[in-house]
Amino acid sequence: MRSAKEQLVTIRQNVVDLLPEEDLIRKLERSVSTSTPLRVKLGLDPSRPDIHIGHAVVLSKLRQFQDLGHTVVLIIGDFTAMIGDPTGKSKTRPALTLDETRENGKTYVDQASRVLDMTRTEVVYNSQWLDQMSFKDVIALTSKYTVAQILERDDFTKRYRGGEPISVHEFLYPLSQAYDSVAVRSDIELGGTDQKFNLLVGREIMRAYGHEPQCILTMPILEGTDGVEKMSKSLGNYIGLTDSAKDMFGKTMSIPDTLISKYLRYACFADEAEIITLEKGLSDGSVHPRNAKVDVAKRIAARYHGVEAGNDAFAEFERVFVKKSVPDEVPDFAVGADDPTDIVNLLVAAGFSTSKGEARRLVTQGGVSVDGEKITDPAAIVDLHNPRILRAGKLRFIRLIRA
């Protein structure tokens, strides 16, 4: 195990908050002197079934901790997902059932394994302890934090002052997540910057239960491919960990130039020297943004699929997008005689969109074409008397045929 000072250099990379740093140094020094790995916690709520590279910003930091010799505790929040994290929400979220959250969580471990070393990862589900708590236990937990402290959270304050309803169960979310830290005896907890309040609550609840408080470490929030909103599956601006190398490459090529450096830093975890060189080159014009974007796209594809797949994705992108050609192999999709043939329903049925809302956004944003002709009207009907090539985004093609 490397010295505490050496470890700290790695741990600080790309971090926004590291609190309190002096406590972390003491934990690291004790870990080195006793050869005892620290327990580094991350909670993931499976409110949706997929993880994207925005989540991987934190997962990559966890992998660094593993490479330093520490143990990752990955908590699948099947119980807390039923409450729903109110962070950044202006309205109460619809509640999920435990069965729904467990179903969503089935793929999380497999997806996280694309980044983490699972031999150094403990995977637990917080229903193991939260679902077993009695009402007496819940009262004991809530007695350790005040309403005034909860209302210090910005989104609660805004909703309260704005007259927006706040359900009592939403107050329980940060307390439940904090109790997770007690249950797994966390030394350090990681999260995005939007989780800072929740992570700090974890310190206080650990102290209240007689445990040494965890240190907290926050990572930046990665904007999606639109360059504006936080990466999100519901907004359709995400790059999923389960996406093919081809789709990862194509989606990365769609990001605005202003995000190239940020993606190199947080999606690729490149060395600081590389990032400085890139930023200087983009600034003085010695590096063309497209070439820089190609490099980032290849790195992201290679990170999850291997170098060869990254190179193949680049070659396919050049052939399909730059040369405006259709791939040699396009899968057929049969549309029944009674099935709707409006573009929105076709996109959903073909699996190019997960919902009609996402399909409409894809159409109105100019990301859909049939036989090379762009479609911008979500109500457009596709004539299927002959096979048609449906294209969604830059690299997804399917041949529509009548069943």
C-alpha cells in the first residue's frame, strides 16, 4: 500500500469536495500503518435500469480507491429508490414498489463491473436493514436530526418558500441514505456534487450512532450530449454503459465543442498534462475540435469495449456519417399490418426510443430520417408499401418491412 501522501495525490484528482481533508489523511495514515483497507461507499438508487457514463465519473474514482488497495462498498438502494431522491426536484416523485426497484437493480452490478474490480467490491442492498426497521427504529433515527437542519437543503427551502408540497417521506430520504453509512461502517462516501447535503447528513448520523464519521468526496456532474442538461436517460442525452462501441462513439461526436475538455477529464480520466495540452491546442487553434472529439470518442468506446472496438467504431463512423453511406448490414424490422406507422410509434417499436416522449424529442431535434430524408414532424406517417431505411441519430439504422 502506498503512503498516505502518495495516495492523496491520486484521490484529489478531479475531486470537487474532500471533507474534512485532515480526517481523511488520518484515516489513510491509520490504514497504511495497520494494513487495513478503508471502506469506500457509493449508493446507487435503481430508479431506472441503466447506468450511463455520468455515473461512471464516480465509479472511476471508486476504481482508483480499489487500485490504491481499498474496499468499495456498493449499495444498491432498492429501498431508498422507493422513496426517490428529492435532490433537485421541484415536485414529489411518484413512488416505486420494492419489486420495481429490485427489477431495475438487477443490471446495476453487471454494469458497474465494467468499471470496478468486483473482487474488491462488496455489493449490498439497503433493504437488508431498512426494510427490517421497526417504527420505533425509525423514530430513533429521525430524533437524531432536526427539521431546521433538513430545511437547510436548497431544494427543500425553495419548495417550502414557493408553496410546493413536500411529503414527509421525502425528509426520510437523506436520513435513510445516512443510515446506510452506519450499516456498512463507511470510512468514505462518494457522490456527485448534487449529493453533498446527503453525504454530510451521513457524517452526522454516524456520529449520533457512536461511529467515527465518514469523510465525503464529491465528483462533478457531467452534462449530457446536448451540452446543457445533466446527463439523463429520461432526457435522451446520455451515453449508456451498455451502449455499443459504435453508439458510444457516435453520441460522443455529437457533443458541443465546449465539452471536449470536460469529457476528456471526467469520462476518460486523462492525465492532467494531456488535458492542459488539449485546452492550449483548442485555444490557439493548433488542435482542430473535430480531431480532439474523435480522440475522446475513441477513448470512451475503448474504455468499455477495448481499443480494437474503438478503432472499428471510428472507421464505421467515418464511412456512415462522413461519407453519408448506409452500413452494409442493416437489420430488418417487421411491422404488422395493423401496427401504427407514425414515426413516433415506429421509433419506440424498433427500440430506438424508450418512450414516445423521447421519440418526439428525437424527431423534433432533427435526429430521424427515412431513406435519407429528415423527418421533423412527430405526426408523420411512414409509407411501408416498400422497405424503408429508418435512421435514428447518427449511427442507428433499421430496415422497416411489412410483416
